[in-house]
Amino acid sequence: MDKVLIVTSDRNELSTIRQGFKELHHFELLTALNGQTAIDTLAKMSISVFVTDINLPDMDGVELLAHLTRNHRSIPCIVMLNPGQPKPWFVERTGHEGLLYYIEKPIDFGMLASMIVVGLNLKDEGQTRKGMTLKHFLPLLAISNKTCRMDVASGGQKKGFMYFHSGVLLDAVYDDKTGEKAAKEMAQWDGVSLSFSELPGKRKARKIHTDLMKFAGATWKQKTPPGLTLEPETLPPAQTKLELTLKRHAGVLKTIKGYLGLAVLNPEGEIIASDSAGEPVDFKAFSSEFNELMAHCARVVIQKGFEHCTGFTIHTKKGSIIMTISDVYKEGNYRFIGLMSPEGNGYFMQVQLEKIIPHILAAV
């Protein structure tokens, strides 16, 4: 069973996360209240996904993540940011394509579960073997207001240095390159191994005046740290509130074996939001027919004295289709179609749908 290590001294947040894990049966939850305990656990056990708070009582969370780049480079990492801390949004990354993700507190467990599953999938596919890309790590230096020299190695051959004061990038050195030219090239390195030391006195002069986030290819989603300039944010394609809510709560569904996708239909049988675990599912190809089938079932079961029909499940050699209806009086007349692969856990899917449907429809 995959082990997920959560590192935080915030006991309230930890309690919330533990409660969420009670509903998941695919992961073993391990916890650490400080950085040193986390390092000891990593040395003793095989960890599949690593989640850490940015602020820890005994060490800087950034330094703990740097430890992973040196010793456990292929483990997907998730950083928990405190309320009000800025969160980076990477212009060239619309999904979880890297090895490092950011999530804001208070934690939405569905979103956290989704990040964990995506990280596991990337690891299973061998996409995490190269390790972390420097550009995805750089915003952490600004968020933590780090003052240091950062040693950066990549591929066992390339090595350079970056110098920071209160989260501002002062200078960079790589071979015969310095300043912005060195920083721009180093930011593209992957498989990086990072370590920190004190900022040398002779390196305190600022020689780079381009914002650090330019090198990271990112913008801030919230207020920026002191000394940084907020750049206009390039937003992903517009989504309705319902679509955003569905994707957030569908995170827990992605932990279910065989989950392929979920769609929400209005009373007329039109798809108004959908989510998929991988390749997009063409729900339009069969949603209207199954909506009619749902209506037929509802009529028949009432005629036969079985009271109201709340849903049905169809099993085929290609997979299972789970259809359920929301509570008309509490939430309105909406239908949900879930698609599972043949080996999927359909019962667990139904149980989770009952729990998240009221939260999803709260956005309607």
C-alpha cells in the first residue's frame, strides 16, 4: 500500500487530513510534527507522496524540500501554504505536470486527494525519475523570504549558484555566465539537487533586476511577498462555478480504483459539468439515452411499488456506468453519470457520490 507522509505542527489541519483519510483505503497515512522526524521517516520507509507545511518548528520547510531533492528526488511533493501566503500559478502548466504542487490552507481534502493521486500516477509512469525542475521550486524562495546562497546541481555535471536576500534573487553564477543570463538557463534545469548556505557578504549587491517569477515562468495568484511586483495573471480558460466545484470534490473520486469520469446533467439531460481522470470522456455520446433510461426506470419502479428510483448501475465487459439522482426537494432535479473501468470499485463510487453530491450542487 502506498504511504503518504504529512509533515505539519498544525494539529487542527492534521485532524482534518486524518478524517479525510478515513474514507480512503488506498493509502497509508504517516505523520510527522517536525522536519527531523520527517527526515528519519524518509530514511526508514518507502514514501510515495510527501506533503509538508511551509513553516515547521525546527527547520525551514524549504530546506526540508531541498533535502528531498538530494536524497529522495523522485517523490512527488505537495507544499501547504498558510492563509494569505501567495500561491504561484505556472503559465505553461495547466495541470499537474511537475513534481512539486502547492495547496492553500485550510486544506480542501478533495483537492489534496486529487494531487496525491496525480502524483502517484506520474510516479507509476516513471515521469518523476528526473526529479524536480528548478523553476517550480523558485517561488518557494520568495514565499519564505529566504536569505541564502543556493547551490544547484543537475545531471551530475552542471552546477551553479543563486544568491537571495529576503526572497529576492540578487545574482546567479554558472560556468562563465553570471546575472540574468545564468539565472535564465539554470531555471530550466530538471533533476536538481539543492542545498543552502549563508549569503556571502560580497554577494549582497543586487545584479539581477528581473523579478524572480519571470525566471520561474509563473505569476502570483494572491498578494506578493515584500519587494516583488505583481505581474498581470494569465488565467486558464473560464470555468463555471459548478465546474470548478465538481473538479474540486471529484478529487476524492480519483482515488477510487477504476474511476474514469463523472458528469452532471440538468433536468433536460444536458451536460452542465464534467470531470475525467485521464483522457476526456465523451459523455454526450450516451448521456441523453441514459437520461431517458433513468426516467423509464423511475416510472417502472413506482408502478411496481418500489417507491422512488434513486439510481441504477449497468455492468458491461468494457466498464460500469453508475447513474444517480439528487434529492429533488433539497438540491433540485439533477442527474450524475459516473464511468468506471471493468475492475473499478463501483460500490465505493456510489458511497462517495452520496457524500459529495450535496457539496457539488451547492454551487448551482
